[in-house]
Amino acid sequence: MANTTLSDICIGGGSYGIAASGVDFSSDLPTYLRITDIKDDGTVDMTSLKSVDDKNSWKYKLKPNDIVFARTGASTGRNYFYDVRDGEFVYAGFLIKFSIDPKKANPLFVKYYCKTESYWGWVQAFDTGGTRGNINAKDLGNMPIPIVPREQQDFLAEVLSSLDDRIRSLKQQNEILEALAQTYFRKWFLEENKNDPIPVSDIATLENNSVNPGRQPLESFYHYSIPAFDNSQTPAVELGKAILSNKFCVLPNTILVSKLNPVTPRIWRIGEKVQPNSVCSTEFQVLKPKDMRHYLFLYCLMKSKDVVASFAMSATGTSGSHQRIRPEYILEVETPAPDDEKLALFNEVCAPMMERVKKNQKQILTLQKLRDTLLPKLISGEVRVKQ
């Protein structure tokens, strides 16, 4: 298949972002898009956004048909195609922006091409001695883009964007349901509950049974890792030889609480059924309720703003993503003792909502797999517009 280049289908060349420091998020300031805000799947992590306070920030505002690329470090090649539904963004200095000319290519075609194995193979060519090398604006401008008939580009964009729109809708439903559960939790257990506080250790334990998958190199393990949580909240299936260190055993009806970088909470609700050989990174702690009546209560407690803030205040270590909380601190967190009557009502109301979240997540995974399966077939023409 013949190729063109990214520069050939863009307006102007690549532009580096603003060299400014992020400040605490404020609705009165532009939102700052950094490398760390872009996830591997090309979406934006909205949980820890910063703002930028600079008189020149308006010059770096993203516009429709813009795509930005991470240019350095382990994230090199990670990219985000601007979606106006995400809000307004000013892009940071370690990102390079290209503006796709819709007269020369369907911008969404470029977005999806930058998710393919071909694209990531090109990025990997910049590895130097096992370390991801930098990619500058000139290199990115020379990136090969396959020449695909415009009719096929438009068809690809229509099919894949419709799947992504459905995925986005399901994720928004889940966010609403999670937020509603938090509203009930705060109202019934924090605002209206006058009971004396108790430590989490009164109603839960930390399970620390561990296994070394490396001792079973050809066995398949379901690995609940930090990247797996961030990308899709689905464990990665890996051979034991790829998991070299001790891991905690993941048990049914538990809650995984990350002790890493608590400013970005990672709380993973494990259901009644768990695959054999399920393990999690020791960055997670396995929280198990002593009584299943407290399961959703504990889940919402760990996700509550007050607890997340207390985790952040108690974290130790260097700034940024290397801060951690002591595992024991999870059990030391105090909460008003839940009233039995309200606990029963909370479970009655919220259990169906959380079940819907789980079903939506399964549908999201199905749609993602379908999208990722169709992508190379649409680019190669194996699936054509007339079909």
C-alpha cells in the first residue's frame, strides 16, 4: 500500500505546546492538557486535570481536527485527537500538535490510524537501547500514512466513530450511576448519620495471600495491574513468565485499593466470580468486608472525596506518581458506623445500579474489541464500503 506523510495531509507543520507549569484546576482558567492526562487508548483522564495561568495560553488552544502527540519519555507516541465534547484544552510543551486538513484526508481516519499496530511499530523504531527515544516535529511530520480512497476513509470514520460514541455513552452512564451512589452514600452515612466513628478495621480486613506467577511460567494469569485499571478496568491475561514478582491473590467480593499516587484514586470492585489464577499488583491492597452487607458501603467509602483527600494528605514519597500511602492507613480510616436500616436501604437502591455499571462495562469491552478488530480490516480494504 502506498503512503503519504502526516505533513502532506496537514495544515502547516507540527507545533510544540506551551512551556508553562500547571496550576490547580480552576473553571476560571484554561484546562491544561499534559502527557500524563492522555491514556493509552487516546482518551483523556479527567480525574486529575490541571489549569494553566499564562497570558499566551490562548495561542495553544486545541481546535477541531487537531491531534497531539507525546514526544518524549515512556509515553512517546501516545496521542489524542481533539474532541470538542471534552471541553477546551491548552496543550503542554511535551506535546506536538498537527492540524489535519479535511480537504486532504478525513481527520478521523488519521485518528484511527494512530491506534494501529503499524503506527506503533513506527514509534517503536525510535527506541534506543531499550529506552523510548524522543520524536520531534520533523520526525512526526514524516510519519507514513497509508493512502486509502476517501470513500473508504469516510466509511471507516463512520463505522468506528459510531462504536466510540456508544462506548462514550456507556461510560457516561456509568459515571452518572457512580456519582448517584456517592450522593446516597454521603447523604445517608455522612450527613444524616450521627453514630460515633469507627475505623475501617472494624468492618474489613486486608488480605495478603500472595503467589509468584514466575514459578508457573506457562500458566495463564489474570493480572489486575495499574495499567489494566487505567486502560479498561479489565485484567490482562498474561503468562506467568511475564509476571516476575510476587502478586497478591485476588479474591471474590473484595475491593482493590491502590496505594500508589492516591490523588488519582484507583478503586477496583471485584465481583462474586473471579477467574482462577487471578492476581493483582502489590500496588493494590485487597480489602475484604467482614460482612457482605458492608461491601458497597466500603466501595463508596474508598471512592469518597473525603477519603481520597485523606489518602493524599497521608502519602509519602517523592511528588507526582511515586507517592504512596501505608497499607495500614486504609484500615485506620474512620467513618461513622453505618446504621443498619440505612445500610439495608443503601444496598437495595445501589446494588442494581452497580450491577448496571458492571453490565455496561462488559458491553464497553465488547464494543472495544469489535472496533479494534475492524480497524485493520477497514484500512486494508478487507472490509469495504460496498460491503
